[in-house]
Amino acid sequence: QPGYSPPTSNKPNNNKVVFGIVGGVISGFVVLSLLCFFVYRQKRRVKDTASNKGVPVMELTKCGSSSLPSELCRYFSLAEIKRATNNLDNVFIIGVGGFGNVYKGFIDGGATQVAIKRLNPESQQGAHEFRTEIEMLSQLRHLHLVSLIGYCNDGGEMILIYDYMANGTLRDHLYNSKNPPLPWKQRIEICLGAAQGLQYLHSGAKHTIIHRDVKTTNILLDEKWVAKVSDFGLSRIGPTNKSQTHVSTVVKGSFGYLDPEYSRRGQLTEKSDVYSFGVVLCEILCARPAIHRSAEKALVNLAAQAQECHRNGTLYNMIDPFLKGKIAVECLKKFTEVVMSCLHDNGMERPSMDAVVWGLQFALQLQETAEEEGLKPNAIAGIEKDIDEESPIIAYAMEDESGEVFSSIGDHVMNSRSTTSFSLTSDEQSFIRKGSDKHLSKAVFSEIRDPQGR
């Protein structure tokens, strides 16, 4: 028919529309995916940066939403902390350490006295040490370990709450202090308590725990003068199987207490704690800082100085003058053996904390026996002779009062090879087994069933 034209097909046009729609959807999906990816990366970068700067990570904001053991740790809000310390008033500050200020506070309506440790943003310690302290102490309970009550990670703050230790740190009672000197027997009892705390960490817990920062400021004393090992921010789990002998890690510790073998090799073992504890024993015997200045203003490492004097037979010149005539000869001999064995340059030659506890128990028994029999004025191993009353051995300037930790070390740690090894004779072991049950270490461990009830 004239004027008739057959209908044209719309199929090609329909295909173009479909392809256009599909292409748009795919393009939109790709763009959206890329956008989500970049947003995720940006958030991750901010989170990592915050963590590196010591800013609390989100996982720590609530016990229940983190991997922390919620059944053992108590969470405090910042408002509770402020109520406990009158808005973190400086009047309540009772100490300053590497972590930050320590406040005295009252919780549970004023019924419970506590110590509140608040992170200083400028401290070398941060979120990692904060988390380590919580994870370690929330699962450990022992008579000679400080008890963690809870923590606060609110409002950009990192705060730890502990049982209050009425008599402060061990260092507070040794030198540069207005506190009266401690009697010798009490010093041994404090040594023994701290040693039992470390003994539990090394062999009483599920896995070996290496404290890594044993020093006199990290040994606290309660109202009954019971020693408590504290500050677990640098602690590490030791070797977890028999094939391992050490843990390789970045060197951390406190100047004057650091195991020289660990500082050279970066290989951490429980014997590193033993060395640090040997330095603590030196401080207790000599009433001098781990690092102090001599009369010539030169830095002196107490451990190296004690080893040198011991080899030369002049260790009595270093002993705290307050102890003149108050240490039994045999007690001092045994105590010195323990000290020198702990300070051995070769970690394999140092005793275990089990052996250290035994040695201190025996030294305490010797002192108690001598006091019961009556100490004679001259019954002290050489301290009466050759001591110059005018010699400047009482007051020493501390090189580092802050107690800050450090992460690397050069040639500043002095060390000297000890020539004395420590071992218990069969008579001594028998004496300890028969006569010192009251001092034997007991693994005083209990789970806190109700953290809120503390």
C-alpha cells in the first residue's frame, strides 16, 4: 500500500539502555567500594597514631567490650575518680613515678582508701604498658604482689587503682628521706617478702612472668610493713616451652638495675630479675642509690662498686653506718653471698628466686638467733674497724629521681664479674626445712569472685 512503512525494531535502543544502567550500577559500586576503603584506611591510620601516642584505644573503654578479663577487673568512670580525689586535687598527690602522679583517694563512699596512678601524657609509658598492667595484675593474686582494684579509661585518661600502701616505697626508707632508718631484721623481712613475690611470678603462676623493672621504688610497703612488688607495665611472659631459654625483646628497664647480659644481647630471662633484685639487696645493705655520685662527682654504679669492694675485702666500708653493731656475723656472711650471687655477670651462674628465698630465710634465722642470744657490740663482720666516721657515705645525690624507664642502653651500665657463687649447704637446707616453716613462701593466690566488693 502506498504510504505504508513497516514498523521499525526498538531492540537496539533497549539494549543500550540496559547496558547503560548496568554500567552505571557497576561504576557506582566501584566508586562506593573505593570510598569505603579510603575511609577505613584513614580511620585505621588515626587509630594507630593515637595508640602510638599513648591515647587510649577504643577497645579499652569498657571491660565488657574488650579482651580484658571482665570478671576480675573493675571499671571506674572519670567522675568516680574525680570524686575519690576531690577533682584530682594536687593536695592528694603522694608520689610521682615514670607512669605519672599517684594520688591518695577514697572510693565506695569513702569506705575504701586507694592509690590512684594517673598517666602523664609526656611519660614514656603509654597504652601498651597500661594494658599490660591490667592484664597481668587482674589475673594474679599473692600476698607479696600489689593488688589492682580497677582502672579508668574515660575522657582521654588512663588511670589505675590499687590498694593503698601506707608506708610508701622501700626507697623512701633507705636514703634521702626524713624517715627513720629501718632496723636490720626488718630490712631482711622486707627483702624476703619481695623475693617471695618474684618467686611466685617466676614459678608459681601459670606461665613464667618476668617483671623487667625490679627496683626499690617498685617495692611498696603496707601498714604492717609487708613488701609488695608493683608496677607491671614492662612485664613479659617468659619462655612458654622447654625448648626456649629466653625471650628476645627490645631492652627496657631502669638505669642502675638493668642486667648487663640482657642489655648486651637483648635476651630476657627470669635471671634478669634476679640481677635487678641483687641491686635492691645492695641498696638495703648500704643505704645508697643504685646510681650515685662519688666525692669526685663521678657517677658510681652501686652493684659494680659492691662487687669490687667484696673482691678486695672492703665491703664493710660500704655498709650503712646505722647498722654498726646490729648485724650478726653469720647473717651478714650469708646475706652477702646471696647479693654477690645475684649480681653475677653470667646469668646462668645466678641463683633462681627459689634459692634466693631460701638464702634470705636462712639469713633471717641467723639474725633472729643472734638477737635472742644477745648481739655483742663487736659481733659484726668487720664493720667496727676501718670505718671513718667522717667519710661521706651517708647521703648521696640521686642521679635520677624520676624512676623513668628507657628503651635502649649503651656503655653506661657498669658491670664486674663476681667471683662468689651462692649455694646452700646440706646443713643450711636442713635448717631451713626444720626451722623456718613460718617464712616459707606460700602461693597465696585467690580469684576475686566479686570485684565490686573490694
